Amino acid sequence: SIAFRKMDLQQAQKELETVKSDAIRQKAKVKNTKFNGTKATEISINIPNGNYVDNYRMLFFYHNEYVIAVSVASYKTQIADLLFDDLKRNFKLKI
């Protein structure tokens, strides 16, 4: 899934720091990275859901006055990882 929130740079920096600190508090893996030449935050978290564990892979970044979140989720870790790696290699953002 993809989500967009329009905001200025100062608001975006605060929002992205909040996302990072919340993820760390939930014991997610948080990594600073680059995506299409833009600084980004990559988050990986596994959340128990009944008999399954949902595996979330997320990428957050700021581009053209938008905070953008791109995510992949699957109850199979290998599928989440493969889809997320493919997304990072092939996703083209046109805004």
C-alpha cells in the first residue's frame, strides 16, 4: 500500500522522527537508507495476529512536499522480504 500526506519540510521532519521513535518503541528494526536518491527510513516489524505473525516492511520518505509511506505485508516472512526488495528496486514515483 502507499499513503501520502502533504506537509512542509519542518512538519515532515517531525512526522518522520515520530514514526521512527514509535517503531523503535515497538521493537521494530529501523534503518536509515536511500530510495530513488532520497533519504528514507526503512522499518521492519513482525506483529502476532492470532495463529499467524504479520510481517510488515515499510519505507517512509519526504518528496515534493509529501511524506510518503510505502508498505508490504504478508504472514510469510520470505514473501514480505521478496516483495519489499522488488518494490525498492522497481518502484517509480511520479509526483
